[in-house]
Amino acid sequence: MLTPEELERKRQELERKRRLKRERRRRQMIIYGIAIILSILLGIGTAYYTYNKKIGVFRSTKDTNPVEPTGSAQAVEQEPINVLLLGIDERPSDPGRTDTMILASINPAKKQVALISLPRDTRVRIPGRRGYDRLNAAHAYGGPELAMAAVSEFLGIPVDYYVRINFDGFEKLIDILGGVEIDVEQRMKYDDYAGNLHIDLYPGRQVLNGADALAYVRFRSDGLGDIALIDPAKGEYGGRIIRQQKFINALIQKAAQPATIGKLPSLIAQLQDCITTNLPVSKMLSLAFSLRDLDSESVVTAVIPGVGDSINGVAYWVPNEDATRVMVDRLIRGLEPVTIQVLNGSGAAGAAGYAAQRLREQGFPVLDVRDAQRFGYRQTEVIVAPERWEVGVQIAQMFDAKIVDRSSLADPAWGNRQYDVMVIVGENFSPSQF
């Protein structure tokens, strides 16, 4: 017969084991919660994503505070990491091509997340292959490892981790959530018997189940395809990406509802077989806790800038290399973006707009376009802040312009703020020279 002291020790030991078991379950919810968050991004393509809301959704249902990690997990992630998110169209005896690719660049120290959509037809060089190919072919050739290598070479940054989900996982996710309400913009009818893809949606507000939601975000037979540059002057894109952005807004609202919390165990159980990743558990936990207070305004999205074109009979999204470089510098490397104002100093109708378009095509962010204080500038002038001189030289060369140090002028600003670079379009500017 056990003594009271031995009974107490056994009771404490049993309580300790129960506590550890609860802790493991809570950690598992956090881990798969992160995977589910990333999976949502995979299934719906490029969009902006509010991490603080989503981390909040996947907290313990018994505790209003998130579970604190113990041991090494308390050392929250500080180094930036890049995670490739892959939405896969899997078929028998085929590793599948990626239908959706998003690079999530996460900077825990700065509490910033950049989500960069990579159009699947992006024209790139795939390591180990000859010539150019579509980016989504990398996964078919060599799985997620080659897909990471292709994106890394294309953007010039390290990509060490991936999260992959198949279409079944996306459908299950939406069905478990009870569907997502969306206003379908137009009649969507498409049949691909070879690929077993059938889309049949009517316009109007409705709740889409998993299969219909997948059809909505995959539809690209509207003349714009996956992505199209519809307004070069404003840098606006259209096509499937716009619908994906709209869908994620609706999905965020759905997932943020309190009722979603109770569905987490079912999500975890059903999605484990649909998600694969090489992210270590320790890194998942440290990322989760380093980003738990992330402000939604610190999450930004972008699309690889470019144009659609046919090369040797193959349709590609041809990236604008300069604009892509600027985007990577700004969103991933953390370099401060240059601010540019374009002024019409010649009086010719549309001159400033044309110049701004040329700058945007080269990846320069033009924040303001208007008339100058006066007309009659014979030569284009580029007025530059001393710390942005190198950028100013590039722009001056583009327009065969005179470059002026802003610090040598009394009051160079025109409008309600100062810009790093002011381009005053002169009479020597002609759109035909580009």
C-alpha cells in the first residue's frame, strides 16, 4: 500500500504528464495553424494577408492567451527567411505543376511580411535546364527543391523553405469553414476534360463551397488570363489575380469569425495529408511567436512586374527585370524606396504622364504627376536629393536630362511634400524616343 507521500508524488507525476500532453496538443495546433494559414495563401494566389488576425484565430480554445513556447522555442526568430508557398495540381504518376506560387518573405525583427505573387507562366531559367521555361515547370522537373532553386536564382535571394498544399486540401479547407460568400462578377464557364477541370459559375452574390471556390480562383478564361497589365501608366494589373485578392478578403472575414475556432481540430485532422513542408517545428514555433503582434499594415503584397508575350509560340509572363530588382530591394532587402515626382514643364499635353509611364516600366515608383509651376523648360531637368544621386543619374540618362542637386535650390518642392527625385519634363522629351 502506498504511503500518502508516495500517492502525492504519483498525483504530481500524473498531473505533470497531463500538462505536458496538453502543451504538446497546443503546440501542434500552433504548428498546423501556421501551415493552414500558409495553405490559404497557396490556394488563392496573391493577396494581402493579415497575420495578426490569423494567428489570433488559431489560439487555444481553452485559453484566451496564446500558448507560450518553452525551452529553445522561447528564442523567437530574428533572421529574415523566405518561404515558397506552392499550390499544386497533383495528378497520378505526376509530381504536378504549380498552379499558384507565392514567396513569403518574413522579417521577424522588423515585424514585416512581404507576399510576392509569382505568375506561373513567368519566363525564367530553371537550374539544370537549357534555355528558358515557365516557372511552374520547375516543380514538375524537380519537386519543391528545384522550384525553390529557380525562384532563388530568378530573384537573387536565398529561398530555403517551402510549404506545399494540393487542391484537395484547399477544397477541404473551404468546406470545413462552411463556404465563403463572394460576389461572382461574370458568367464563368470552362471545361477541360483532359485536366478534369470544370467551371460553371453564374454571376451574383453567393456562398461558394470548396469545389466552386477552387473553380473561382482558378478561372482565367476572361481574356486576361492569369495576369495582364491593363493600365501601364498606373501600373494596374487584371485577370485571375484580382479575383484572388477579392476572394482572400472574403476568406479573411470568414476565418476571423469566432465560430472558426471550434473548427480548428477538424481542419488539422483533415489537412495533415494535404500539406507538406520542410520548415522545422522549432522554426515554425519561433516564427509564430515573433509575429504574434504583427500589425496588419506591415503585411504588403506585390506581383512580379512584367507583360504577357508570346515567344517562339509559347505564352509567357515576361518580367521587367529592372522593376523586379527594385521591388526585391524594397520588399525583401529592406532598402528604402525612392520617391519620385514628375512635372510637365513643356506644356505638351500628356508629357508628364508619358514620362511617368516610362519610369514605372523601369520599376521606379512615381508618386505624383502634375503640371510644373511654369512651362517653357527647353530641356528636361532631374532635381535630386544628394543621398539619391545614383538614382538621379540613372533617370537623367533615360531622358537625356540635366541633373541638378536639390540642395543648391532654395525651394525645389512643388506640391504638398518633397520628393527624392523631381523630373521636370522639358520640350526635348518625346515619347517616340523610347
